[in-house]
Amino acid sequence: MNRESVVAKKKFGQNFLKDESILRKIVEAMPKNDNKVVEIGPGLGDLTKFLVDVKSVEAFEVDTDLCKLLQTTFKEEIATKRLHIHCGDVLEAWKNTLIDEPYDLVANLPYYIATNIILKALADPMCKNILVMVQLEVAEKFCAESGEKVFGSLGIIAQSVGDARLIVKVPPTAFDPQPKVDSAVFLIQKSRDRSEKEFEDMLRVAFTQPRKTLMKNLSSKYEKVTLQEAFEKLGLTLTIRPHQVSTKDYHQLYKII
């Protein structure tokens, strides 16, 4: 098999990033450190070839045809241990940590599992930074600030572990085949562990119906009197919407209730 004969498979959400200027921007945005790089879904290896020039890479590819192609394309890099290719489903390989040393996740993620992978990386104690290409809408949710309409549980989880920022927006023309939506590269630099599961459970309740008031949403699970006391203590109005509350206040609210 050669790369010219490869046809993108819908079941794996494959859109191969071709634009070299975007590939270079991803590499330029990588945090400067000695961490290993994990790439999920290397595809044809267009980003991989830039990554192995600067770091040692652990690549996870679910498509067996692409695994064979990558093993041929990067024969030298594999021999010199700059690249190690894991063939199979990354989510099945991912227990508490994906690899047993500090790493940065750098990848063009398939849309259909992007959010799940980012949340797994945020919970992985060995993952120190996340630099990924995803659907623009998903990137904006992770990078949103309190008060913005798209601010929700993903933005709060990201802010709870570190800093998130958008690096570059990417049009469909940068890919082959072209997706139907815009994409974006964003970076999360972790400085803390991911929040407790119970805190994230509270967030899910808080954003059940984003257009309703936070009080109404939380009342479906928590005692109204306790909530009223907590809101008063934090100076939150009873009519405040979920996206208008800061990450800090959500953590304070969780401690109280």
C-alpha cells in the first residue's frame, strides 16, 4: 500500500490534514520541555514527520492499513526509537495512564472521539499538556470564559486543571477529504489534577438546561434551602444562568452543597 491509494474511512472519522503551514503552527505551539509526545490518529503521518524531528513520539493508530503504511514510511525513525507505533484502539489501551512517563498529547483528533480523548488526557496524571486539532465548536467550549454563551462544563473542567487557549482556526480546505465544519487547534497547559468525579457530576446537573437558571437546574438534585444559602454566601442572584458563574464560584458552590 502507498499513500496515494489510501481512501479515508468514515468509520474512523478520517480527515487527513494536508496544509503544511498549519502543521508547522502546531509544532511551533508545542510547549518547550523534555516530555515525550503522544500522537493519537497519525493517519498518513503528515504531522508525525514534523513531530519526530523534534521529539520522541508514541503514536496510536486504530486503522490496521494505516499502521502498515506508517511502519513502512517511518522505518528509519522506528529503528532509531524516535517513533513507536501502537496499532489498536487507544481507548482500550488507556487505563489510569496511557504511557508511564510524562508526555504531551499533540494530535489531529478524529471528531467523533475528540472530546472523550481530551477528557481522558485531562484525567491522566502523566499527560502534562494537550495540543490538539478538533472541531471548532469543541475547541471553543474548552477555551470559553465565564459569561460567554458557550461556557459550560468543558470550559470549567479545563480551567480547573490549567489554562486553555485557542491557537489557530482551520478551514475545511486544509483537509482531505474536507469536513463539513471548521476546525481549530487549541492548547491546554495543565498545572493541577482533574477535579473530583462528584464535582463534574454537579456540573452536568448545572448545565442540564443551559437556558434555565442555575438554581432551577441544581434544584433537581440538591436541597433548595441549602442552595439558597450557598447562593447568598457567594453573592449569586437566584436568576443567574449557568454560563454566568465563574469556575472559582462553581468550586465554592460544590464545597458548600
